[in-house]
Amino acid sequence: MYEFELVKPSTLQDAVAALKGEDAQALGGGQTLLPTMKARLAMTETLVALSGIDEIRGICTDDDGRICIGGGTTHAEVQKGCADSYPALASLAGRIGDPAVRARGTIGGSLANNDPSACYPAGALASNATIVTNDREIAAGDFFQGMFTTALEEGEIVTEVKFPVPERAAYEKFIQPASRFPLVAAFVAKFSDGVRVAITGASSDGVFRWTEAEKALASDWSENAVRSLAAPDAGGMISDLHGDGAYRAHLVGVMTARAVKAAG
């Protein structure tokens, strides 16, 4: 690790001001950023820690019935706080990494990083969530823009995520044992006006909606509706030592079918 300055603001206003400094980077739970810095893949001079800002932590329900989760809320807190109100999201949070990661990592940090194998992007996209920042609100469909790329502007902070609660939902992932990231994972959500299916871990462009499965499940909510579909095009899938593109494309169907079964 190299030398850097650590700023620890206690208010959102102070954090936004600190991020206007030269080469300043927001620090959530640090579960991705700090290892990246240790490997010198990032050379940030100033870290602005968000962990001390109480106003971006916590879970509540708004007037529209959406589950509103502060961007600084940890995975462990989401697991506990959404167990009754949104069990599928709680299940997703409870299987991220290990207990140490869940105690430090935050939902805002995960979404802002948009790792192509992260869990939360699938939950947010399938739920049609709204990502709230210090400046604006962004629909999940507009927020994720490719591998490690989002709609966030420089210095913009994820302050809250608003999740509509579907009639049925489930998240199933094929875990890569070493990292605990999903090799492929599917989040399915059935709303009164349709079905949304989001896939993570598979595509080199990051999280995406599997529209063919959505159409099939809208008319027949069953495992068979998914199993009868052709696998997505393997050309855009991640291919590495853990599995090639064709294998991941096959897993997309398998994990989606399992999620539908789990959702009931």
C-alpha cells in the first residue's frame, strides 16, 4: 500500500465538498477499492470515507410501499432489515462474501462499483429499483452502463436505493468458491404488470435483463417455461479459467429456472 490522505466527513454535505478535491475517491466499505489499491491497480491520493455519515444509513418504507435502503447500509444490515419486507433481497445480501465482508461492504458501494459479478446490480435491475444520489434519481435500467461503468458523475454519491416489492421474487447464484462471487446468478421478480429477470456474473458487459425469459415467464410462471428457451448468445459472455462463455450461457438458464422454483 502507498501513502494517501483519509478524510472522514460526518455529513453528506461535507463528503460532497471533499470529493471536489483533486484525485479524491469515495470509500464505502472498501471491500473492492482497498484490495485494488493494495495491488496498485488504483492510485488514489485522497479517500473520502462515507462510513461515518448516519444520514445515508438505515432502512425504511416510503408512501409507495418501496423499501428504501441508505447507500451506506451494510450487507449484514440489509440481510436483517429486509428479512420480512423483501426476503429475496435479504437472501441476496446474506450470501455476499463472508461475515467479515457483509459487516463492512455497503449496498451503495457495490452498486457504484458495478462489478460484472456483483450481486446487488441483479437485485436492483430485476426489482426496477431507483438509485438516489446527492443530485438526482436514476432508474436502475439507466444506471448500469457496462462493466465497472455507471451513470454516476464524478463526485456523485449513492445516498439511497428504493426497491419496489414484487409479488414473488428469488435470487439464485452459482458460487465461485474462492471469491464467493457468483459465476452466474439470476434474480427473478414477478410484478402485477410483468416479470423482470436480471443476470449477473455472465456477461462481459455486466448485469443485463434476459428479456426472452421475461416474456416466457409472463405467460407461464414455471421452470419449464425457462428450460424450453435457448441459451443466450455465448459470444458476449465472460470466458475465464472458471468457465467459458458457452458454460456461462448454459448456467443463465439453469440459475433462472432455479430462481423461479425458489420464488414459488
